[in-house]
Amino acid sequence: MGSLEEPTSATKSLECAKKVRPLVKEMYARAHEAKKQGRPVAYCMVMSQYDEILRAMDVTPIWTENYGGLCATKRDADRFLAKADAEGYSMFLCSYATTGIGFDALRRELEEIPADAPDGGMAEPDMLLGSSAMCDPRYKWYQALGRYKDTPIYNIDVVIPPVDAELGEIRDYYIKYQVEEIKGLVAFLEKATKKKMDWERLNEIIDLSEETNRLWRECHQLRKAIPCPMPAEDHFRTFVPGRFWLGTQEARDFYREMRDELKYRVENKIGVVPQEKYRLLWGGGLPPWHTMKLFNYFGALGAVFVRETAYIPYESVDIPPLVTHPLERLAYRAFGHFTYRYEGSRKGCGNPHVQLILDWLDEYKADGVVMHQVMTCRATTIGQTHHRQLIQKYVKLPVMFLESDIVDVRTYSEEQTRRQIDTFLELVDSYKTANGC
Amino acid sequence: MASRLAGVKELYENRIRRAEDLRLSGSKIIGYLCCFPPIELMTAIDLVPCRITGDIKEQVTRGDAYLETLMCPYIRSCFDLAVKGKYDFLDGLVVPHSCDSVQRIYDIWKYYAKPAYSHFIDVPHMTHTASIEFFKRELERFKQSLERYAQKEISPENLVQAIHLHNENRALLRELYRFRRHNPPLLSGVEATQILIAGMTLPAREYHELLKSIIPEVAARKELPGEEKPRILIYGSEIDDTGFIELIEQCGADIVMDDLCTGTRQFWHDVELGDDPLEALACHYLMKIPCPRTYKPRTGTHAEDLENRFGYLKEYATEFKVEGVILYIIRFCDTHGFDVPDVKDYFEAMGLPILYLEEDYAITAPERLRTQVRTFIDLIG
């Protein structure tokens, strides 16, 4: 296990990446400020399709999963995890959730925010907005918080169609359901905030989000350059505006600036490491927030991550011109984002996630894939072993599994992980030689 | 006359062979996971629904090559059996979106076990009015998929008939469970498990006849003397093997009631038929199965919320004169895991002692378990 005295964060390459930490601090500060001024504050889950709704209703979000990651990077999650353990929550449950539950259980016990909580802790929410997007803990977590607070909850379904469904058969009722679910949330918010939704404003915010996502996608396209101008350690920081500030000018401006910085780096062939020997793809799992400096270790050995499958921008999807109501736009975006790879993958390997990896391996000229088997995250870990087999059926490239957690370091060994990385990069090297690169 | 219950034991132990025989005799067998696929639709089109179970006694070996260890060990066991060829007799596979592990196994199962027919049912997690409408559409899609596979239609009459038949089976199971209210219970936990697990692989009509034949035999036990023991309710997800139940009963307790996916959750309520049988199924499977994967909106205070979510457990405990509760949670189960402290709170508020076990769907350390269970029983006794 890494020493607490050593920094756990990765060194950043982009100037833009260095501007993210203040944005994170600002998120928590804004929530405290809103609370002080009596404005509504909500606990939220990423990818729940309601970011723009919150902005339009002037609800200040606290992204509770982010707080788990933040505590991990500060190596200050143990006291929250221990509290959740003591309350009866298994250590194998999502550790974002157990960190958050532990934090709220301690707050309840102490009757104040636990001392020196990272970034001043999470402000007391006025509402809990969960969802079923991507995984089960996202709606179970806030339900569990009922033990510690009587805060009103609204959980919505975010439906992701099965991969083998005929999209034409299901599109209408999936979108209709998504619209109804978001509509239910709007009604809840209107009641909670005593304020009516301004649909025109919501449409404008969605426009802003689309522009943000377009710029963000452009940034990633620039990473195809050799040498790669931006590594994973920067991606796992610069996703913050896209995931936690979506629907704001700040997010749009951030990616515009980042796009310009990346363009400059590409034009001037400024890479991440002095000699880019290996280009890698992050192909599954969320990052080990507790030890992000591991990415620098890859870098020290000449390896750069050129693309990641986690925390990616929304894809540009075709929305029929007649669809203009903002809720329908959001529902179409969700359906499109979750399914845009389905039909293409049927012509390829049959698995949309793996097809994306195969496409990116080619487009980004990557030499290997790293996945993170996250002890407490079923959603991003189940299937990785299958994905590795499928990848290697189509390309002769090595795939590595890192094994740890997003937050919990109790079963993590840094020395062992570094040895694994050494071995993996030797393998990447031998594959490259064998492939004549 | 030979004991029907002894026959059930044999059926339970040889249920796979029985299903294989059915297939050899021309039936089409559709395997399904969890208790969310509406089996009525399969019965209505003369397909035999066969609940896929794991094998607690068999180590996962081949499945390790394809699945991570940090997922539901029960699903890993089911999949391991499939890639070992033990489910080769199945003609098809139906998987519901019940939880993350089950949802994600679908593509992997299809890829490696290659069922001739497969279908995924997207079950909403919410219970809003729109959720029922959405689920009904999903069941319509499932119905059409079965019709394409079987190359015939499910008529409304056949569907209603199938719903009636399964409701009758549910009623018979409830009748059998009522014998467990006696002290000592007339039906042991082991016997109840055998009946339930054997029944999950039988055609509905055959199960119906079996249940009808068992009831008089159990009822006749009223005349037999017996020893009163601590009365246990078991709460959790999947228990598809008598091993663990037997261990508890051998330690000196009676398991008199359950809240399990393989137990009461499947049959405690009937499908309430109205004008639209698909809507009835959607309402039933979404609203009446108290699995923690289905979110019940918060009502009022925390205490009121617990009452809303777990009130049925109080009814079970009262009706079955429960004296202690064993929470048997399969490791890596997020949906049950997040409910554990709330369920414990609820039972404790009723004054019931609790033994919490988080297990790997294996009895790898029976002595440890026995010690834990005995200590718990002593506490109640």
C-alpha cells in the first residue's frame, strides 16, 4: 500500500487539466453557498440524463460519486468506509456509495460535517435524485440514506435497451418511457422548488450541452496524433466539466480552451512523455482514484494512454427534426448515446463495447489494452474477461487487468501492481516486435 | 402407498434428468433466470419454463475462464454449469434485467453457451405508472419473440388459462406453506425447498398435480407428535439447494417461513386478472415481487418507509410465529446488500433476533456455519 505521505495524484500534462481541481473545489463551495442562501441543493448521480434539468431549475447539484473519488484521491475515505462497515454495509458494495453513506452516517452522529472532510464535505441536500442509469447502487444508495435523513427522494429509470433488440421495434416506447421518467422528475422539482420549469431556457441549456459535447469529442479526436498530446491521467481529470458541469458556460468554455491547447500540442508535436514507446487504451472499468500516480508510472516507462472507454462525451445522435420539446431531445439523446454502436457492432464482433475498443485500437494506433477490475463495481467490471477474449480473437494485442478498487485500498498492493505493469509493458514490447512495429 | 414427498425428494435431486426426459419426449424447454420472466407466457404457448439454478456443491471451474470473481457467485455457478454442458438440453434462454449481474450475464451466456433461442426482458426498476406501461410493452415484445420461436400465436384465451393455472399453483403452494404455521411445522424447510426447486423445472400442469397430491400427505401429519424448536424465517435471494437449510434444521431449529427469490417471492401473490392479461402480468411482476431490485418510492419518515417496504415481513413473522431471522446474503449482491441494515432495523424493532450471514453461494466451511447457527439458536432458545 502506498504511503500516505506520498502524493497519490498523477502529474498532469495539459495546462487545462491543472484548472480542474479548482473547479471541483468550486462545486462543493457552490453547494455550501447555495445552502447558506436557502437555494435548493440536490445529491445527484452522473449520466442520469437530468443535468440540464437541474441547471434550468437552478438546483445546485452535488455529484456524490465524485465525492467518493475525491476522498480516494485524498486517501481520506477510510473513516467513511469504516463507518459504513460499522453500520452494516458490506465492504463489497459500491465504494462510492459506502463512502457517501459513511460520510452521511458520521454527519448524523456528529451533528456536523466530519472534521476536515475533503473540500469542506458535501452540503446537506434538500433532495436526493437517484437513477437506475448504468448500475443498481445508484438508486439503492439514496434509499439507504433514509436511515440518516428524511430528505425527499426521487429516483428515475434510465433505460438502456438490450443489445440484440431491433431498435426500430423498441425506439418509440423506450423514448416515451424516458420522457415520462424525466417528466416525473420535473414535476417533483417543481413541487420541491415551488418554481415552474422554463422550457425555453431548458432548450437553450441543452443547446449549450450539445456544443460542449461536440468540443469535448473534438478534443478526443486530436488524441489520435502521434505523439499523443494528452494522457489518461488528464482525461480522468478533464471529464469533470463534461460530467459535473454539463449545461454551463464554464463547461463549454473549458473544452474550447482544451481543444485549442490540444491543437497547439498536436501542431507542435508535443507529446506526454519524451519518447512515446507504447500507446495504450483504457478499455474497461473506472480508474483507481486512490493511486492515480500509477498512470505516471506507465508514462515513466514510455507508455501513454490515448483513449478511455470510461467517462466519454455523449455521442452526436440524429434527432428527428420534428422533435423539439426539450424532454424528447433528452430522451432521444439518451437512446442514441446508448445504442449508436449496436447496429455497427452486428457487422463486426457483435459486442458494441468491444467493437468500440477494436475501432479505437485501429484509429488511435494503440498497442495494448488495460482494464481495471474494480472490486466493488459490478457494472464496469463484469464482462471484462469476455471482452479480453473477444478483443484477442480479432487482434493480436496484449490486454492487462489491473486489480484494485475505485476507492478502497484495503486489498490493494502498489508494489504488486507496478510489477504487473512492468511485465505487461514487456509483453507489449514483444508484441510490437512480433508485429513488425 | 408410496410417499409423495419421498418422490419429491427424488424429483428434486434428479430434476435436470427429468427436464432432459421431457425434452426427449418432444417438449421445448426454456431456461430462465430469476423470478421476473412471466412464466405464464411460456406455458401459454406450450413451452416448458425451467428455472436455471446453480450447484452449490460444484466448484466453478470452466466459468472462471469467462467471468470475474467479484460478481454474483450464484450467477457464476449457473453459468459455469452452462459452459460445462449441463444445460445443453435447454432450447432457449430468457434473462430479465433484474440486477447488474443478471443483466450482464445475458450477452456472455449467449456467446459461450449459444442457446438456439434467447430473449432479454428489460424490467424497469421504478414503479411509476409509466413503468408499468413500459414493462407491458416489453412483455408484448417477449410474447412476440416467443411466438416467432414457437411459430404460433399466444391467444388471449390461452394466456388467461395459463395465468389461472399458475395462480392455482401459487394458491396450492400457499396452502402447503400454511402447514408450516403449526408448532412444530408439518412441513420442514428442507421439504419445502425440495418442492419449490423441483417445481421450477416442471410443466405447470404436472406441478399442479404434484402439489395437489402432496397436500393431503402433509395434512395427515397433524396427528403425529413432534418437538417444538426455535422458529426461523430466512431472508435473502437464491437458495436452490437444501444443504444450507438442512444445516440449520440439524442444528435444532425449524425454518418455518422465507422471503427468498426461490421461495415466497414467486407465489405469495396471485396475478390479478383484469381485462388485459399482459397488463396483469406487468403489474404482478413489477409490483408484487418484493425483491430489493425494484424501487418502492419513499413514503413519509424512515419508519414509514420501512413499513412500506417491509411490512409484509411483519405479517410473515406474526402468521408463522417466527422467533428468529437469518439474513442469508450472497456476496457482491448490491441490491440486497444495501437493504441489509434497514431489514435488520425492521426485524429488530419487532424484537426478533437476527443472524446475518454473507456467503459465497458455497458451504465451504460448514463447521464455522454450524457454530454460528448453533450459537444463534441457543440465543433464541
